[in-house]
Amino acid sequence: AWWNGWHGWNAWWNAWWNGWHGGMPGGMPGGSGMFGNVGGYGGPSKQAPVEKTIPLSLEELYEGCSKKMKITRTIHQSNGSSSQDENILTLNIKPGWKAGTKLTFPQEGDVYPGKKAQDVVFIVAEKPHSFFKREGNDLHYTAQITLVEALCGNFEIVVPAITQEKVPIPVSNNTIKPGSKRKIKGYGMPISKQPGHYGDMLVTIEVEFPTSLSEQQKIEVRRIFS
């Protein structure tokens, strides 16, 4: 009897081992499945999160800010009825956060019978700025100068900072080529993972050419550069 019983267990074990990657085998001899009701193992299943975009200005992302968001979630009952629940969530935006940063509020979304409530995820988006363009922790700015300034030099470019400051860039007596660049260290965005550290501001200098010249001006230009 024990021999036949042992062979029964051995056959079940081989079937279980060989079928491991193909799915859970049937019940053990004399009992139910190995883990009983697999579908109920581990509690209610989790639903996909609800994602909402929150547009923020560069100034808000520079300073950090707090936003209060009113959400309405639906609570579904097993009998088919439902009710709605309102809540106010506070979003604490840290200085230097980038577009794509996610802020998750666990189980603040819709509720369905037998499932965990959805998470609510807010995704940071950057609003376009009137004159700055952000790349990583750096800010890019384009400064316009006149042709006379580009040729003669010896002037000062005043650049606005995201902090409302005015930052002067002295230009020597040398001529300035269109597309020349200057770096102002520490005037970029805060680095969120390194408090107290900042990116840079990268200034591209563009030259405004006159749209037209008089005949006399053309003669003078030819004389000067010939």
C-alpha cells in the first residue's frame, strides 16, 4: 500500500514540476489546488491609475509652490448603484521639478467592488515661457543686439533672470558674431536633487540687421570694408 501511495505522490510531483511554466497543476492527491483559490490569493486586485496633467509656469517650478486640486471620484456598489465623493488634494511642488515628474495619491480615485481604489497621479507639465527655454537644469535666452553694437563692441547686454533680476553681460571692444554664446553660471533652474545648486543660463546673441540701406549708406559701407 505504501509503495502504491508513494508512486501516486511521485507521479503528482513530476506532473507539477513539468507543468510549472505552463500553469498551475491540478489539486494535490486527496485535496484541492496547491494554493486553493488562486484568484483570491493576495486580496483585491489593483486598477490602473487615473492620470491628470498639471501645467506649471517656469516661475512656479523655480520657486516651488502648493496647489489645491478638487477631485470627484465615483464609488461603485456591487448592486449596480454608485455615489460620488469630493475631496481636496494638496500638491506640494518642489523647486526644480521637471516636466514629467509624477505625484501620486494612493487610492484617491474611483472605487469598484472587489478592487482597490484607483491611485490618482498628477504629471507636471511646463507652460511655454515668453523668452526662456528650459533644457534640463539650464535656461536658454536669446539676446538681440544691433549691427553697430556687433561691429563696434564696448557695450553691455542686460539679460532678465527668472528671479526678476537684471543681469549685465559686458562686451569688449571685439566684434560679436551672430550666434555667439555666453554662460551665466548659477542663473538656471534649481537642481531638485541637490538643494542649493542651480543650473546655468545660456545666452545666444543674435544680430539685428537693417532691413534696408540708402545709396549713401551703401557707399559708406563699401568704403569702410573695402
